[in-house]
Amino acid sequence: MILQNFFMITIQNTSQAKYSSVNVTHSASGFVFKSNFTIEEQEKVLSVLNRASPEQLASFRVPKNRIKNLQMWKIKKGPFKSLSDVLEVDGLGEKILERMCERIISTANSDSNIKKNNVVNKRLKQLVTPTPSSNTKIESSVGIHLGPMGISWAKLCRDQNEVTDWNCEGFGNLPKKMLPTETFDLAIRITNKLPAGDIYVLETNPSISPQASTQASTVTSYNQQLELTSMLIALINTSIQHNPLLQKTVSSINRATSIQNVVYHLKSRIPARLFKTLVGTEKVSAITTVMELVQNDGKSKSFSLPCTPITLTEQLRNAFLSQSPADKELLSQALMLVVSFMDLCIYKNPVSLVAITPGKNNKK
């Protein structure tokens, strides 16, 4: 009898302890959400859901149709006051809400760790040169990848994080050594093909190694890339079609005495580090990684890339899938570049920032 009472008391205490760790919230409409999240964690989630932009919500793997429903609920009823309120949103059940909370809390904790590390903060500020002005309105950006095999570009719009232009041009038919006039003609032809955007992003050219500097063909290729890059920067900045700041200047009565820059450089190898296509100091093929990015429909639970999911038309998706491996690689590099820039420098996606931060699981 004594032993039986002991077991009954033990079971009762265990049940009470388990129940006490569960926090229950009620909505005005009668929805109930039970969770093991602390009050502080729930407040963090509510703060994100109430204040985050659609792009930031997408970084937590929230499908765009549910983001739209969240936004519409807030417009009609105001900010969420408890997690149970979120259950009133169409398409958001308890399991989905719980997964969303876990991602937001995990990211918030990681972001907090970044802020505590002054060294990391300094590194993040040096991601892009020059630093975009806070007054610059960026609704779209064009990533331009230039390599020995060709050039590629991808335009990413802030609205729905959509890829609206994605193309490339190979250098297979070009002479190994070009005259400056020939390089200039190539630069003009490429500039005319580039889509218009608010800003244009290239990747900083890595320094040529001492061993490679002894090889004449390598030096020639490297110098021609620098020459072509310089010409492209000049042409983009002076093009009324491509420089929105120049458009305003030309249409105004008072002409500006200098041309404002719209071309930026993302630090070398940042896209490769973000998407884990860097082995040691060498880049590996990015096609497999970009295939996951391209084929994701925004609803896949298996999406594992540390960036905001993109959207694109079936036409662009099929055009990429039908390319040769060489052109696929070119296209992949441009897409990774513009996605990296937007997530790291514009959206300031905490998931992306953690992914490029050196640590136990990240190689420098």
C-alpha cells in the first residue's frame, strides 16, 4: 500500500511538472495554442511576425501564400497579441506554427550571438564596396558574373524575391588576346543586353597568385577580365537606360557635375561561402546547389539553403534546365551572386549572416 501510494504521488508530480512547462494562449475567437516555448520566446516570435517584412518572413521558410495571409490578417485585425491569434490565419495550423516558432527562435538566438561578437560585426560591414547609401531605394538588383569562360547576369526583384531576367554569353568564339577596341565593342554589346536595375553587383576579382603570375596565358586572361570589368562599370554608370540616378539628372533642369555610381562589388568568394561551393580556396560546381534553389516552390520542407527562397517563371526555369553544363555553371554563378547580395546586404537575413560567419562549423 505504501509502495502504491509512492508510485501514485510520483506519477502525479511528474504530470504536474510536465503540465507546468506547457504555456497555453487563447485567442478572442477561441483558438488555443499549447507550447513549451517560454514567455520570452513567444514575445520574440510575436515581435518578428508583427514587424518583419515579407522578405524576412520568407527567410524563416514561410511560404509566400501564408505570408500573404499573415499580412492580410494584420491589416484587418491589427498586430498579433498571442500565438493563438496566429492560428486564425488561413493555412496556419498548430504544427506549422510550431515549426515557424522554432525557426524564428533559433535564428534570433544565432543573430544575438552575432551581435555580441564585435569582430564579426566589422566583417559584415566590409561585405560590399562602396557601402550603399541608406537613402538609395533598391527594389531590384542585377548580379553580373564575369569569368574566363563567359559572362552571366541575373536580375532579382524585391517583390516576391523574383528572378525576372537570367542569361549568359560565352567567350568560346573570342580570340585569346583582344585589342582594347575589341574589348570595348564586347563591353558595349554586353551592356546593351543587361536588364535595367536599381543597382548592379559584381564580385571583387581575387588577387592573382605568384605561381599564376608566371604563366603568360593566365596573366593575359586576368588582365583582359579587369579591362572588360572596368569598361562595363563605366558604360553602366553612364547609361541612361541602366543608371536610374542619371535618368533623374538628365530630366532635371540642374545638371549634376558628377555621375553617381550604381555599381557595387561583393567581397570575393562570399557567394561560394554562403552556398558551400568553396573547398579550401577552390570553387566547385554550383549547379547542384542552384538546382535546389530553382526547383524550390516555396513550400518544400527539404529546402536547406541559407537564403530567402526565390520565385521565377516556368520559362526561366526551363531555360536554365535546358542549358549545357558550361552555361548552367555561368548562370549559377550570377544567380548566387545576386541572391547573396540581396540577402546579406539588403534584407540582412540573419540565416545568411550566420552561414558566412567563421565558427566551429564554418571554415574561414
